[in-house]
Amino acid sequence: MGGCCSKTPARDVVLNGRHLKTLSLLGEGGFAYVYLVEDTRTGEVFALKKIVAHEEEQVEAALREAELHTLFDHPNLLKVIDYGVVAAPGGGGGGGPGSSGVNLLSAGGGVGSGASAVLLLLPYHRGGSLAELLGHMRASGVRFTETEALALFVSVCTGVRELHHHDPPLAHRDIKPGNILLNDNNCPLLMDFGSMRPARVAIRSRAQALALADEAAEGSMASFRAPELFDVPSDGSVDERTDVWALGCLLYAVAFGGVSPFEAAAGQSGGSIALSVMSGRISIPDSHPYSARFVDLIHYMLNTNPTERPAIDDVIDRARAILRDQLDPNYDPTADADESDAPFDAAMTALSGAGSLDDGGGDDDDFGEFGLEFGGMPKKGKGGKSHRKGKNNRDNEARDITFKEPGQEYGQVTKVLGNCRVEVYCFDGVKRQCHIRGKMRKKVWISVSDFVLIGLRDFQDTKGDVILKYYTHEARRLQTLGEIPATARINTAGGLEEEDADEEITFGLTTAVAADATERNDGVDAWDAIINQYEEDLEEAETFGGGDDEIDDI
């Protein structure tokens, strides 16, 4: 059993009367660790963040982070369900029955000399962070459409606005893709409030200026940090527009490969990120699908003069105007906006099938475009053998992981038998001959070593049906969560056959659908309409290859 400062906490933890079983380590960074835990009474799973503190002021800072989370109830800000102070072994308070040797004081309790960590109980979301998604998309050679990028961005901005409108105003001070979580509905949640501070700070001495610069250097990523936090004025002030600068870097990262424009610039020149930020000069890739208004929005936020930089409300208004003009060119941006902004759906990339995969011939920054066109039918509908051979390199698509249910089992393909049959070694120890049914035959390749979800058959223990093929990153996540054995080897190969690598299917969105959705002035409905249209187009595209008898046997 690990001590309270170790990487692995006690197997069973009691937090304010809630008994939690530690399942796995989800991630770590700095002095914080995040675990997957289960409420032993209800079976509900959570994320448990443990912030290790060696001094009392570090404990106080961690408690402040927890308390800041409780100030807000907003769909784009991560909520804290519970929190408490952990006492070091031998510290005051004692373990008590059921505490597994770990003493957890009440959330409102004082911080004793033995306190060494703070636990934050958070909702568990399987979507991962935006940074993970952007890295995954870059590796796949796909990018967001302008509409998708703006919908994501506006959702994040509405969360930031909640901070800036607080009394007194607060600044997050560490906005970056790694601090944006995607929930189970792919809605972005701003998290990690450890760097949050009162937004408006008056600086009256060089000592104050240096202290603020040191605090910013410790609590925020340099490539997303505003220039006034590098060179803090000795007689001046900073305010919440430090976050607006970070949002400009964020929108650039969402559009152009997942990195800040200043990280990219410093990497190309071999120079300092600080000097790159102070210059304010950014480079927009020559080839991209975004409008001039979209690019201007990035420049609008990246003004090195903080007094001329826009406030968060101005940024939201401008982003919404661009987004709604795209959905309906006749939309009046001066009309009152609906406060329920469209949730971002990271799975849209996969649903549309419109992403083109980089065939390796392009520059890293010039990766495959997928766009949203109004009033068009599919530009390319590959039918027959050519389309079937390209069956669907979706190994990197973003979607919620499907866990097995009663009557199902995880397995790994050991042999391809032909006639739409494969041999699968299931992780209950049984080798089964499984049939690939229905539309799945048209949609995916199934090869040796692929991980699959099997539907078991009554009274036929050695037979089953393939329900789902897991993508490589999903298999890794299942392994991390202990769903499949740690000894199982995950094959990282995959992709379109070389001759099909440059083929793509793009899908259109009819103006009627967009206009009808926007007419309701409801961002959520508008976004759902786009998704529904993409799904319909995808279904149509999947029928281009003909009936089942035309599909090549596996």
C-alpha cells in the first residue's frame, strides 16, 4: 500500500464518508496525479486528482484550487464533486476504521502540520483532453472545418467569460489544449484551476513585477503566455485579457496542428519562445481551408498591447458572427444570441468521412483538408472495388469507447477464415469462430491482431458475432483501464492501401438544413442538424459499393 505522497495511493480511500476503490493511474504532471476510482457503494466511476504538497502553503494553494471549482456551475467549466485534505502517516487525526491507513479530514477542516496532499474528486470523462485529440488528428492528417473549430472555440470562451464576469474578475492564466477536457458528449470543459488568480493586478514596484513574472512562469505554459506576463511593467497593471491572448493561441492550435503559433515560430527559427511572443509575429500556413475572417479573429486576440486587446465578450461576439454567417449567410449577427452555444462534437470528423488522409507527400503543417460545403452532394463517391479496398481507415476517429456488456466479450483476431468469418481468441480464455455481419462488412477491414468486441451465442460456446472493431488508441485505453490484459500485444500498424491513400469522399451540407436549424436560433439544434446531415450522407456513401454480394470476403 503506497504512502500518501507516493504515485499510487491506498487501494481503498475514504473521502468524506465516500469509499473509493483505486482502479488505475490516468495521468500525472508536476506534483499532481489523477486516478480512476470507483465508488464501492454505487459502482460509479470518478477521476481522483491528488495534489502532493510538502509545505503548508502548497496545501493551501491546492485547497484554493478546489474551492475555485466550487464557485462555478457552467457547462464548460469542470466541476469538483468533493475534496479533502490527506494527512501524512503519523500526522494528526489517525486512520480510523475503513480508512486503509489514510486519514482524510473533512473538506472544511483545518490544515494540520502532517497534511501532505489534497484530493479532488472529479467527474470521469473518457474523451481525454483537447491536446490528445489534436495530436491524434495531426497524426491522422485531418483538421477541423472552420465551423467545427469555431463551435469548439465559442464553447471554451463561454466558460472563460464566466471567470471574467465573476466578482471580482478571475483569470485562468493557463489556457491551453492540455487543460481542456472533452466530456462524454465531446463538449469542452476548462479544467486545472491551479493557476487561477484575481484578474486585475496593479503593479507598483519592480519587486512586484518580478514576483508576478515568476508566478506566471511557474503556473503557465510559455507558448500560451501573454507578453505582459514575460515583461511585467513596474508601474502598470495586468487584467483578464491575458486569457484572451491564450485563446488566440488556442484557436491557432485548433486550426493549425495543435501547437501555439509562437512554439511553431520558435521551433522554425531556433529562437526563444519568449522573444517570439514579445514580437507578436505569427505565421499562417500558406495552404489552409479557413476564411480571412477566421484568420483575422486570431490576429484580433494576439495584440501585444493588452490595452488594445479585446475583452472576452467582444471575442465571443465576433466568433459567433462568423459561425452563424456560415450556417446562414442571411443571419443577423446583431440579434440576441442564444446562450446555449453549440457543443463541439469531436466525432464529426469521423461521422462525415470527409477528412482526407495525408499520403506522406505534404509538409507537416499542410495536412489534409476536410471542409463543409453548402448545397453540394458528395464530390466523390467511390464505388465498386476501388471503394471497397479503401474500406475505411478510421483507426484514428474520435468516439466514445464501447465497453462490453453481459453476453459480450473482448477478443483479438488470430486468423482470417474467409466468407466473412474470423477466428478470435476471447479474453475469457475461449477461442471462437466469429461471423462479421451486416454493414460492418462494408465499413471496416478486420485483420489478424485487431481487437474486437464479440457477441456471444446461446448454446454455441465456440461461436460468436463481431460487433465492433476497436481502434488502436481505444485498445490502449481499454488496456489502461484493465478491461483487456496488459500482456495483450496491440498492433500499431494500419491505414489505407497505398494506391487508395489519395482517395477521399467529401460530403455536402444542404443550405436548407443549415437555414432551418439556424432559423430556430438554437446553437445545439443547429449543430445536431449538421451531424444528422453528415450521418445521412455517410449512410448514402456506404451504399455506393452495391449489395452485400459485391463485398469482398474477408
